[in-house]
Amino acid sequence: MKKQQGQGCKYFSAEAKAEAVQLAAQVGSKKASEQLGLHRGTVSCWLWKAGGRDAVLAGCSAPGTKVAATTSQVAFVAPDVDGLTAVAGAETGEPVTVHGETRKRIAKLYTPSQRSHAVEMVGKHGVSKASRLLGISRFSLYDWTRKARLEAAGKIVTDLFSGSDEDPHLVRDRRILKEWERYPGLGPSQIRNQLRRANFKTSVSTVRRVMMENGYVPPKIKRK
């Protein structure tokens, strides 16, 4: 199990995570964590994100679904539709079913070029059809279209449609890990507060997930 160590935190490559997920699917999270020297909760989290034991052993053979390993997570993605990748659980709120398991939807982040493309699709097909084709909520499309009109008229300045197309999830995860490296003794809530002071907003649950995926072990609290 190859990993890079920072000050108080560990960084795992996509290959290392894939190796851990495969082993956990075969022998279980407990034995896999013991063999690889990892925390059991971390291995269980990676296995859950890969769709569970049955999905991994089956090679993720669900129609139209594949596993995408990144430096920060293992996620399920669907084929591209008109240049946009529709991620399982793209919108927040309603639950989504993945391989028979019901999970809460996770918010999808979009790059500037994806937002620009979505606005173009709205101009060609209308909001409702563009929403169906792209898998983006109509609320988001209405909001982006309105802001695009205001920016074109010079009434507002926004970075929604300009800037780097680097994966926003990776940018967010790197910010979290960098802050954790600076303050290795802080927990997820405190790291979130540090990021908010730097005008970077994210949730405590997201910070905790990213930290756990990279070796964070939550403290055990004994109840009297």
C-alpha cells in the first residue's frame, strides 16, 4: 500500500484506494484494513463509495455505469450527455438508488465551461428539455441563464462562466487537505471554520469525509 505522508495526514493514490477496495470486497473491510495497515472506517468508506461488495466483485456491471477513481474519491459516473458528465446523485435533496441501495444525493459541482454549455442548451431547447438532457435541475438552469443575461448587460460580474475547468471536487478536496496539513490537530468542524475564514464554504460532513478518506481517525468518546 503506497501512500504519501504529510504533517499529520496521509494522501492515498487512486491505485492504492482501488487496491484496498478490491481486497475489502474479497475478504471484508476488517481483514483488508489489518492487512494494509489502514483504519477500518477508511476502507469501509472507500468500499461504500465504490457501490458495495457485490458491485465491486461484479466489476460494476450495472448498465451504463462505471467506476471512476480520482485522487480523492471513488465515485459512480454515467456516460457523457452533450459534453456534460451526469454523476449519480447530481442534485441535493431527494435520495438516489445505486446498486439497490438508497443513498442521499450529493451536490454536483460544475465547471465554468459546463455551465456555459448548459446555458447554450437552454437557448436551443428551452429549460425543461435541457434539464432532461443534461440531468441538471431547472432551478440551476434558470439561475445560470439569468446571471448570464445580467453579466452580458454589464450589470453584474460573476465567475460562473470563466476560470479554470479543473475538477471543482479536486480543488475543494485539496483546499481541505492543505488546511488539515497546516493544522493537523484540528477536527472536521474546526477545519471547516478555518476555510470559512478564508471565504471558502463547504460542509462539515464533506470535510469529515475527505479527511477520513485520507487517513483521519475520529476520536472515540467514552460515555459515562
